[in-house]
Amino acid sequence: MKNILLPTYLSTLLLPLLFFINPVNAAGEGQLKEGLVNPGFYDKPSWFKQSFLDLSDDLDDANASNKMIFLYFHQDGCPYCKKMLEVNFTDKDIVNKMKQNYDVLEINMWGDRPVTLMDGTEVTEKEFAHRMKVMFTPTLVALDPQGRPMFRMNGYYAPDKFTVVLDYLLLKKQKLASGDKNIPTFKEYYQQKKDSQKNKQKTAKRSSALFTEKFIVKTDNLKQLIESSQRLVMILFEQADCAECKELHGNVFRRLPVYQKLKKYTIAQVDINSPEPIITLDGRKMSQQEYAEELGIQYTPSIYFYQPGQKGAEHKPVFKAEAYLKSFHMQVLFDYVLQQAYLEEPEFQRYVQDYAEKLRAEGKEVDLWK
């Protein structure tokens, strides 16, 4: 148990899940000068675990109480963290489940408090967040009884989906403890819950089609698309009856600063539930659903960005966005990729801060929640 959460182990284990993003307007690093207050500070719930952030000790405490650990990465001034605290963490059902089954350790991704890893190595909060490749806030990582990451939430989840995550983790923990290998994926479990709810609302009209736009290229060959494009490529992974997808198309994409940047991309769509075939970026033929499952898509809309490539080249995403984003953050994201800023500034959080401060210096209003 003492050899877990090492940097190399984490990088290998979490790499497929870690490139989700969530924008922020964080307070500066380091301590505030005497007499000053942090205007972006949000009080954390009193039921969060009071911890010295010695992960081995915290894991022992959690196991003794038959609980799991949630690592809650946050930062001051983050509107998504604020919403998580004010909406999810005040919901009676969620709070009761969290208190009973989870120890939540809050970690400021820019903080200087010491964190003791499982091997005894001591790092700061910000170094731990960096090692965990936290690219947005809030990020919540659930640990199993051995201290291994068993689920990761990137970005804000609405209370209904957040509750499903809590239930899913309890089911997964129970099955692992009993040796039952028949464990559904979160997508399967979530779909079962949605189907159950759908059966209770049979009279409700539901769409089976994705939201469409005139600037989205209709194609079943992603490989050909990326190799023939003269512009950066954006692939939207979406599904029907997705409230966040509806907001993306009906609100975010309709805002002029965002729309102007959209025109600089070649954009395609993948329906994560569709049995229709598609040619993947490496030339294989499979259903859109199989492709999304292979990539580990668990949030919609997820957005993958690619440089246009030569024939025969290996096409890997230069960045991934798999979290709830509002208009301002989407605008920053598109600039981040268009300008290839990730080459010089791999931490998207810092880029967002600089972007916002530049706009403020020009006398422009920055509203993170629009």
C-alpha cells in the first residue's frame, strides 16, 4: 500500500483521463500580505475532513471507517468550484451520501500546504496538483481502498449526475470487495439510470438526433477529414438529449467572440451512442459508440483538437476539453489552441489567468460565468 500515488505510477495510470480542462480566474500564488483578504476565497463545507494531507494516514482513517477518499482540487475565484460548493454540496441527499461514505480532502491547486505522498515524499499542494496533471477545477479523484484512483470527475457535474457518480462508486467498491468482475462502466451505469428515468416519463418527447450547425462537416471518415483539412480540426463528441450540448450549441456557439473563432476550425461530430460506422483517425472502421468508449469519453460535450496532418501521420489530439465550459472559457480555449499556446504554457490555468488580466488591463469586463 505504501508504493501508490508515486509520480511515475500516476502519470501512467491517469494519462488517458487527465487532459480534461476547466477554466479559472484564480487568485495569485503564495500568501497574501498582512491585512489583505482573498476576494476569490470560498468557504469549504464543515463536513470536509480536517486533514494534515498525509495521504497514507488519511487512507488508513478512511478504510477504518469503511469510507473512500475524494481528492477535491479547487482554486479561489473559480466559478465552477463556487457552483459545486453552493449547489451540490448543499444538496441534502448528496451531503448525506458524502458524509456517510466519503472523506473529502480539499487541495488548492495553487496552494503551498505540504502534502505527504504514500511513499513519504513531501510536496506542496500545487506540486501535487501538477503531478496529478490537474488542468481545471474542480477536479475530484476518488481513491479505492488501496489508494488507487478509481474514478475522476473533471469539471462541474450537475446534482443529478453527481449523485449517480456517488452511487456508481459504491457499487464498484462493493463488487471489487466481493471479487465480482462484472462491473459496468460508468457510461453503462449512467445510461441505465437515464433509461429508468425515461421509462417514468414515457409521455415526454425526446430527440434522437444531435444538434447540428452549418459549420459542422458531415463525415464518416475522420482520418480523411484531418488529412485534407487546411485548418485546425475540432471533433465534438456529443449525444442526443444532452442538456450541456444544447447549451453549447444554443448559447455558447451563438456568442460572437466564440463564433468568430469557430470559423477558424474544421469541425466534425461524433455521436457517442450511435451504431453507425466511422473511420477513426488511425484508419480503423468501428461504430461511433465503440470509438467513444475506446477513448474513454464519459462527458458530453467533449472536444478534441488536432493539428491538420499529413497522410500516414499519427494523429494525436493536441488538447482535450472534457468539462462544463461557459462562453468566456470556451473563447479562451479556442485561442489557446489556435495560437498553439500549449507549447509554451502547458498549464491552461495560467493561460486563462493571463488572458483575463490582459483584458482587464485593457479596461474590458471579464465575466467568468457568462
